[in-house]
Amino acid sequence: MTRRVDLGICEDTSMTATGRHHALVIGGSIAGLLAARVLADYFDWVTVVERAQLPEGPAFRKGVPQSRHVHALLARGAEELERLFPGIVADVRAAGGTSIEWPRDVLWLMPAGWCRRFAGGMKLLCSSRDLLEATVRRRLTGCDRVRFLEGYDVTGLVPSQDRTRVVGVELRARDGGSTAARQTLGADLVVDASGWGSQTPRWLETLHYPVPTETRIDGLPGYASRCYARPKHLKADWQALYLQARPPASSRLGLLFPIEGDRWLVSLQGMGGDYPPTDEAGFLEFARSLRSPVLYEAIKDAEPLSPIHGYRNIANQWRHYERLARWPESFIVLGDAVCAFNPVYGQGMTMAALAAATLERTLREQRQRRAAGDLAGLAQRFQRRLAQTSASAWLLATGEDLRYPTTVGARPDLATRLLHRYVNRVIEVAAVHRGVNKAFLDVLNLLSPPTALFRPGVLLPVLMGAPSPARHGLPTEVVVGARGTATTDLVATR
């Protein structure tokens, strides 16, 4: 059970600048939960303030519309999560989550064509976002130092008298409406993990601090997703489908991932405002329009288990707090509140885990270098380190979105266009070359930096060029119907 506290208990906390008594986290999503786990090792107690009522188990949480769409924890994210909560990957699997080996278990249509299904690839954990978040929340409640305060909006920061640091937050109970009285809750460190809608820029302005510049690169993506029962009579040698677009000619993609409850979660995406419909006929027709009909064939007769949910307004957005010359002590921002990505690249949860790791390293070094309880300089140092942590994922996400001429916010310069040409060659070779495929997956899973694609083991095969798929016995298409038929057809991909 989640430990829930009322505001009266929370108001007893110290508001001193030198103690390590109380840390407060704004937002109970993945980023906030992982930050709270790290803070529990350094503070006497941690309060997670969440505007909604948190469910006891896996369930949709208001304010997280993206949870209804395909999520896969990247390999780097799984490593960090397991380090923070030993055994948690096994917990997710025990609750119905699935580990798949990529690309062995996946029909993967890359921009250059079908990928060979190499064994010994990358392990990915597949589950609903709701299950993963509930499992993390349950493990976190095993820590006596962590408490949850639900049903409160954080309406502002409480500064010290000289406005050099943050000493707490202003709160308002949601059940009292906009006229509810504001109350204060003190803290020695405040962490904003409230996501896209973070109010930190406004709060900084109120405290007479500079507002960060923002970089926004919007590929105008839109999603539609639905759960299906996995057909019991389906006989297929794959567990997941990933049909990528081929920009700029093709802007539509589809994913089918296994999740708990013997279900499939299917997400369709269109770029450049080409949004997938949320009605039955339109959703299926969009699926049929993908570069391969295999996903459509899999779901056309499958049993739907949910409505079709749409999701838009999901640009890449970076608030550059690391560039600010002045920053209040004892206040940090992380997760989507700083840097958010087009979700199709699956980076969000992994970046939340990497932000927690960055916070842990910064706190550990601070404790070693300074007197116990002294947080001076920590916040600004963390923001700069977080920017370095985010750089590779940002480059990958925005670089791909810049392939589309409809993308708003930036245009590819000469260096980007040359990089695109090289990556195109990498993808061609990765489809048929085991070593290049492994290196490419390491980069996509944030295990290696993008520069790893220029190492000799990748560069030499890429310069030699990709062998013809026919020389590897690759069919152009594998169509598996939900009625259980399995045929290999040579159907041209679009």
C-alpha cells in the first residue's frame, strides 16, 4: 500500500538550508518516482506531491495520456531501473510483462527493407506503461522514508528571504477548486518532475530569475493506439512488429508489442500532421496503408479490448536551464520538464532513469566534497550535467524528425544532411550485417553514443556497402494473418 500523508504531517518538516531532512518531488510519474528513490538514500524523508489520486495497481492515471500507447523500456533504462530496484525486471515479468530479443523476435521493416532476425540481439522489456509505473511505485513504498501527498497542485515555489534558494512550495488542494486556500510545505531540496506542463519558467520569473530559452523541433507527429486480445490460434514465429516509415516519401509507421494479459498493444503514427484516425474503419485503413500489410493482417480479425485513443502535441522540446547564469539553490528540474522527445523513439522512460542516475552521482559527489547537509552549488551543477546526459538522445530524436520537410522549428543543415546520408548507409548494412546491427541497436538503446557508428567495425562494412537481401534468403514480405494462416509472399514494400 502507498503511504499517504496529510498536509498537517508534512508541515512539520525543517526548512533549514543546512540539514538533510526533507526532499520534495513534484510529480508522481516515472521521472518523479525514480528521483524519489535516489533522494531516499540522502534525505531523512521524501514527499512525492501528485495532483491526481494514484491507483493502487496498474491503471490509467489521469494526466498521463501517453500511457495508452506503446512503451518499451530500452536496454539502458532497464539496466538503470534494475540497479535502483534489484529484481524489478523479474517483478514486471511475473506480472505479465514480456522480454523479447530484438531483432530475433521482431518483424522489423527498416527504412531500407526487412531486417534479418539475428539471434543474440538486444533484450527489451515490454509491458504497458501502467504496469511498469505501478511496479516502480509498489517497490518505492517499501522505503520507509518515502511518502505520497495526493490531490494537491503545486502553485509556486517558496524562496528564502534573500531569494537565493528555494525552501519549499505552495500547495492547493484540488478538491477545493480554484478558491481553495494555499498552504506551504517546506523542504531542503525541491525537484520538479511534473512533465511537459511544468510551471518552472513562470515560477523562476516570479522569483526574478531569468527564464530559459527553449528549443522546439516539432515533426507534427500524432498517434492512435488500441489494445487487442492476442488470437489464441495464431501461430507466428514473431512476438512484435515494427514497421518504420521511409522519410521523406513515407511518413507512417506502426508498432505491435506484447503486453501483460496476453494482449497486443498497437500504436500507429503519422508525421507532418498525417494523424491516424480514431474511428474503427479509419484506424484499420491507416494500418493497411503502411509499407507492409503485415500489421493490418494481424489485427483485422483480432478482438479489440479498448477504444482507440489518439495523442498529439508531442514535439521535441528542450528548456535550457543549463545555460542560465543564475539559478536558485536547492531546486532542480528533470524529466520531460526539461527535455522531452517524440515518443516514437522510446527514450522517455530511459532518460528518466538516466536523470535519476545523474542526480545520484551529483548528490554522492556533493556529500564527499562538502560538509554534511551543504547543498550549495548542487542544483546548477546537476542541470549542466543533465544537459550532457540528454545530448545523445536529443540528437537521435531530432535528427530523425528533421528528415521530414514538414518539421517545424529547424531545417537540416549541411552537416545534418551528410549525417543522414551516412546513417542511411548504416541502416542498409544493419539490415543484413550482424555486427553493424548490434552497434546500431546499442546506439538506439543509449548504450553507446552516436559516435559509435563511426568506429572501424561499423565504418568498414558500411563503406563496402550492403549485400542484396536476396543473397541472404530474405523475403520481401512475411504476412501472418490473425486467423492462424502463415504465408510468405513477395509483396513490394512501399
